Amino acid sequence: MTGFEITGASAADMELMRTWADAEGWNPGDSDRFAFAVADPGGFLIGRVDGEPAACISAVRYGAGFGFIGFYIANPSFRGRGYGIRLWHAGMDRLAGRLVGLDGVVEQQDNYRKSGFRPAWNNVRHEGRPQPGDAFRDAGRGAGAFEVVDAAGLPFGLLAAYDRRFFPEARDSFLSAWTALPGRTALAAVRDGRIEGLGVVRPCSGASRIGPLYAASSQVAAALLHRLAEHTPDGVVAVDVPDANPAATELLAGLGLVPVFEAARMYTGPAPDIELSGLYGVTSLELG
């Protein structure tokens, strides 16, 4: 492995990582890297062989006790030569002592098990143009109906506190960028001054991705999903749905979205205590 060097990723490297992820069929967001960079500036690593990028990984620290692995990709021309595993160990070393999570594609899950990860649930990407369904027709009706508003008009502290119900650690810097980057739309469902749902849609090379999608009920989730789809070029969206929330799977299927991709959410220890019943779509398979 003469000439192999691991360094922090530059802005140009972050764009290269997005390109590699797109080539793998992961359909990353066009501007995700700008939010990723503020989540943990030192959390993105790239390995080079004689100066040529050979592999990448993200090992992002959240708070004092949680970390997330993503972007684990080897350049096809360098695969099978041990560079990827060297980078893997560097990423895991950076998260030593923390509970670590990742979203593992099917073909790599056995390797992650060998590294101490255990599956908690599957995130199944559902894709399509949302169709009217019972949950959507009932959305916002009745006494004390909720209102869907631009999330940018709400106090950020309320959004951050709401996000914390569905994620193991605070991630305010990331969330601020994630919801406000140009080209994306963040909507919240509000009832009597309380946030009861949050969704963000962002442009991608393929179907526009929605994530996170949090909701107090299927009716709230359906309303957010339809409103977010209106902010896309063709109304086609993709949502990574945790099968640990059966109501979410039922809703997306009922609205006509179909499974196209699957990854297992895996952890090195017990799954964190988050509000799975309100998690209809995870934020990102790269950063959790």
C-alpha cells in the first residue's frame, strides 16, 4: 500500500463523494454536501493512492456519545486491494467509544455484522407520484385541524427540539443548513402552536428526496408529503421509510409509492430510544 494516504476531505472531494454515491445508485441530494460539511467538518475522509482518490467514508460525530458512518465507497478501479478497509478502520477509530449507526446496503450487511453492527430495522425507499388516499383526504379536517406552514417562519429552537425526538443527539448546525439550503423546501404541520410534523424535500439527480418526514399521524404525514411533492419538477418523490413504523409503510403504499431500494439501519449497540411511531422518513442514509 505504498503511496496510500488518508486525509480530511476538501470541498472538491465532497463533490467527488457525491458523484461516487450517485454512480452507486444512491441518488444523493444535489446540495447535501453543504449541510454535511457543517455537521462535523472533520468527519469526511478520503484515501488517495499516489494522489488519486481511491476510497471515501464519513464518520460524523454527534454530541458526546453518537456517531454515524456513511459514504463508504471505493473507486471501482481500486477495489479488492485493501484500501477500503484501511479507510473503514480510520473512520471507526474516529468514532471510538461511541454508539455508531449506519445504513448498510444489502450486499454489505454481512461485512458490517463482522464489524460488530446489528440490524435494528430496514429503511425501504418508496418512490413515485403521491396519489390521493384516505389519509390525505382526511388531513386537516375536523376540530383543531392542523395547518401546513413554511418551516422557515417558525422559531428554530422549536424545530430543533422537535427533531431531537427522532434523532439520538442534537444536530442544530446540520438541521439549520439542511432545512434552508437553496432549492429545497421545508414545511411544518402546526396545531394550536405545536409542531406536529416536519418534512424537507430536496432536488436530486433522480426523484426528489423527502427527508426527514416526521408526523404525529398518517394524516399529517400525507398532507406534508403531498404539499412537498408540489415543490418538485414532476411530482415524483422518494422517501426512505423505516419498516419499524408499520403505519409509515402502509401510508406510502396507499399513496401509490413503490419500494425501489433497501438498506438496514444497524448499530454497534442497542438502538437509541427515539420516537419511531412518528418517523415516516429518515433524514439521510449518509448521516442518519
